[in-house]
Amino acid sequence: MDSEITVLCVGGSGRYAGMVVPELAKRGVRTRAIVRNEDEAKVARSNGATEVVFADLRDPRSLDSATKGVDGVFHIGPVFASDEAQMGLNMVEAARRGGVRKFVFSSVIQPTNTDLANHASKIPVENALFASGMEYTLLHPANLFQNFAGAWKAIVQTGVYAEPNPVDRRLARVDYRDVAEVAAIALTGDRLAYGSFELCSEGMLTRLEIGKLASDLLRKPVEVREIEFAGWARQAKLPYDARELAMLEKIHAHISEHGMPGNSLTLRAILGRPARTVRQYVEELWRGTTAERTASGSRPGV
Ligand SMILES: NC(=O)c1ccc[n+]([C@@H]2O[C@H](COP(=O)([O-])OP(=O)(O)OC[C@H]3O[C@@H](n4cnc5c(N)ncnc54)[C@H](OP(=O)(O)O)[C@@H]3O)[C@@H](O)[C@H]2O)c1
């Protein structure tokens, strides 16, 4: 595939999906970003989108217009939306009706973990793809490095790294820039067709280990602490309603009990290079070189 193709990008202005647009642009692919207002249109264009289309995942007719003349679709479900599954089903159906060939779904690690509603909401979308006749690729990213950007600000200001889970839990993590690269590879060739890929960086650092990295870079002590959920959510000024906060609390409860491990083999094999590491990401934050918008996303997720 090459510049002759057009890919429709859900969330072309979003803090994660927005990283897929430049990866596709780098490969000479035309991108059409779904946006819902002029501000998002501006952001999508600045991300490198060739064109924008005003459409809504809750409005199947708008998705029919959006998929006209499109060869591939990149889809991501908006974090914690109560109808996330239905929005995904709408996108899959519209792509199928529109004769789209490739569909890449940015899902989540452990999508079959039905204890977590935001994981389980990916299952119907994946199932629909299996029966869609399209060439699908399912991406299962681990906890995103970008979640740490908010904690970094607090560490710099207060010297405390506090989260509502034990300091020694092991968590698989991944940089969404690597996920975006995998999405672009999937959309521009056949190597990843019909695959489901767990995407994790190497090492499953505990918060204690990450705190040590931060402390070494900042040359000051960093206290790593467990904090109760409500206080943490208040402090972090999370922009979530009660239902969304309850979903997030469940994720932290799960991590507290089980951690969330994952396997790094697939990501390295797909990229043909080592994945970005937590250490590199923390160093970027320290140097102030990581994109500010990843550090200030309006709706931080897990
Ligand atoms: N955070 C993690 O550690 C992690 C790890 C693995 C997987 N995940 C998964 O990754 C996803 C991240 O979601 P996100 O919201 O943060 O991603 P995002 O990159 O912000 O993309 C979601 C995009 O969809 C847009 N959108 C929302 N409602 C829409 C609608 N009705 N019609 C069209 N577009 C709409 C959003 O626009 P607005 O910004 O205007 O709402 C946003 O641009 C979630 O599914 C989460 O489960 C997260």
C-alpha cells in the first residue's frame, strides 16, 4: 500500500489516535480524520490529517459518508464511554457497508477480562470484526506510558509519586507512539492481517522502580506512596463523572490485587527494534522533550 490509499482515523484529534495520523502521513498515506467540531478539525490538521470529516460514532449515517472512498479504518473507543461497544459496532458496520478493506482496532490488553467493563466493551467490536469479511488487525496495548505524564508533574512539584495501588505491583506498559507505529504498519501492508497482538514494552517496572528513575534524574528523593482512590482522584482533578470514576477505581482495585502483566515479544518482533522503554520516556519528561499534549490530555485514562 502507498500514497494511493486513504485511511479514516477515528480520533484524529485525540491524544492517542492523533499519534496514528502522523505515522500514516510519514508513509505517504492520505488520512481522513473524524472530528466533531472546528477545534478538533484544527488539531487533526496540525497532526497531519490530509482532510477532516464531521461525523459521530453515534450516528451511523454520518459514518457512511465518512467511509466513502476509504481503503482502511483506524478505530479507537473513547475512554469510559458507556456506549463504547455500540460506537465500535457502528464503525465496523459502516466500514463493512462502505467496502473498506482493512480495519485496525486499537483495543486493550486483556480484552476478555470481564471484571473490567472498559476492557469487556472491546469484545463485541472484536467479534463483529471476525464476521465482517474485512482484513482486521486487533491491537492490545498495555497501560500507556502517557498516563505517567500527570504523575510526573506532581513528582517534580512535590517529590511524591502517589497512586491508588501498592508500590510494588508489576505492570506491563507501552508507549502509544509504538502502538501508533504498529497501527500504521498494519494499515499499509499485509504483515499484520488477521492478527491479535499484545503490545507491551520490555520490563514490568513497579512504581518503586519508576520512582527511583525519577529520583536519579531529578537528583532529589522521590517518595513513592499508595493513596486511597477518592483522595487521589480529587488531587488529580480527574474530569470524570461518578460512573467513570467507579470504572477507574475498579481498574486500580484489579491492579492492586493482581498487577497487570503482559508480554513484550510481539511488539519487538513487529517493530523490528526494541520498543521504547519507561526509562526513555521518563528521561524525555525530564528533558521536557515529550510532546506537551500527551502530558496535558483532557481525559487521562488507564
Ligand atoms: N490509558 C491506557 O493506559 C490505555 C491502555 C490500553 C488501552 N486503552 C484504551 O484506549 C482508548 C483510549 O481512549 P481515549 O478516549 O483516551 O483515546 P483518544 O486518542 O482520545 O481517542 C478517542 C477519540 O474519539 C473521539 N470521540 C469521542 N466520542 C466520539 C464520538 N461520539 N464520535 C466521534 N469521535 C468521538 C474523541 O474526541 P474527544 O476528545 O473530543 O472526546 C477522541 O478524539 C480506550 O478505549 C482505552 O480503553 C487505554
